[in-house]
Amino acid sequence: MSILSKDRISLQASAVDKVDAIRKAGELLVITGCVLPEYVDGMLTREESMSTSLGNGVAIPHGVYENRDHILKTGISVLQLTDGVEWDEGEKVFMVIGIAASSDEHVGVLSNLADVIDNEENLAELLKTNDPDVVVKYLGEKQST
């Protein structure tokens, strides 16, 4: 079972602010059975203590340690924001990747994300696409041989 599936990807979305964006990314995890609703509150709590922005228009909100019991299964959600939202002072985020991980299954996805962020062309495609298959191509787990 993939930790990134098309039903956890919302493209060309909008959010009024950072809190709304985190809630929407979290809701994708809730409605697809990855987390309990309380986990989303943990994502917001985490953001208050430390920004989850990676730079380059990408943020990776996730819950705090105390929320691990609210994770039903590991999964990530992707919320692509057409107009972006103010994240930190003067910084806009256009892609919010919600993470719910009960162990380290998400590490491969984060590794893929780091590779994509380092490649401006790939990142631009990811931030503008209207095809969820493109998101899965860049952020889904790489198949081991």
C-alpha cells in the first residue's frame, strides 16, 4: 500500500492562510483513514512551536510526538495552492505536504521531495501541474530493485 495515493492529493486548491492550509492537508489524511481528527490539531500545535517550511514554496506540516496515537496508518497528503499562502515572514508556500508517520516509511518520500526541491524544473512542474500522476511520479516511493 502506497503512502501517497491520488485521493490524498488536492491540486489547484486555495487556502485563506497557513492554518487553513494545514487544516486542509490534515483533512485529506483524516478522510482517507490515515489519522484521527485530533491529529490535525497536533499539526497546528507543531507549527506554532517550529515552522515546517522547507523553503522554495514547500512546507511539510506534521503532528507532535504526543499525537502518535492518533495515526492509524502512515500517509502523506499533498495540497497544491494556486496562489500560495503566507507561511513565515515574507515567505509564500505553494505546496503543503501533510505527513502522518508511525515509523519511518515516509523517509523515502522526504528523500524524493528533497531531490525535487533541488531541481528547479521539476519543482516548477510539481507546483503547477493539474495531474495527480505527476505528483505521484515525483513524490511516490521509488520502487526498489
